[in-house]
Amino acid sequence: MKLPTKEELKPLAWIAGGLFALALAGVLFTDTSATGMFSLAFAIFAYLVAPGYFVMLNFNFDTLERVILGMVVSAAVIPAILYTANLFGLAISRLNVIIAILLVIVLAVVYRKE
């Protein structure tokens, strides 16, 4: 198991900052509630960006490729895990989605070879 370095985590920080800046702009310039905008920004980051980015750390890609392909991987893997769990009788709920996301992140870090 090799933990990600600070250099590898910088793109995640930039993406999170950008999403929350967009949420802040949405709060300031629209009549949407702050909790709704910030929860949407967090959900996009936690569901689409983070799991796939950690999975793509196992491959030799540039930063931008890692982020873009990571979002595609997240959009494919998390629903597949939840669908499979639902077939085995585990209902899709907020807690199960969080567990699936954390499971993907932890397994990606544990099985990292570089």
C-alpha cells in the first residue's frame, strides 16, 4: 500500500476548490439556497471525482487525463457496484452509496503498486 503524495492530491484540492467556488457563485448570483448548492458541489466531488481519481492513481497517466478518466470510471463503477448490491438484496440508500464510494477509494489505495 502506497499512500498518495501531496503532489498527487493537489489536483483533487484544485477541483474541490473550483466546485465550491462555483457553488459560491451560484449562491451569490441566483436565488438558490447555500445548503443546496454546497451539498451539490460536495456530491459531485465525492461521487464523480474522488473515487475515480484514486483508481486512476494506479495507472501511469498525466494529471488531466487522470482527472477526466477518473470521472468516467466513477460514473461507471459506483452505479455498477450499487446495482449489483441491489441484486443481492442490499437496498440503495444514502449510507450504501457512501459505503460504496469509500470502498472504491480504500481498495484503490490498498492495491496501489507504484
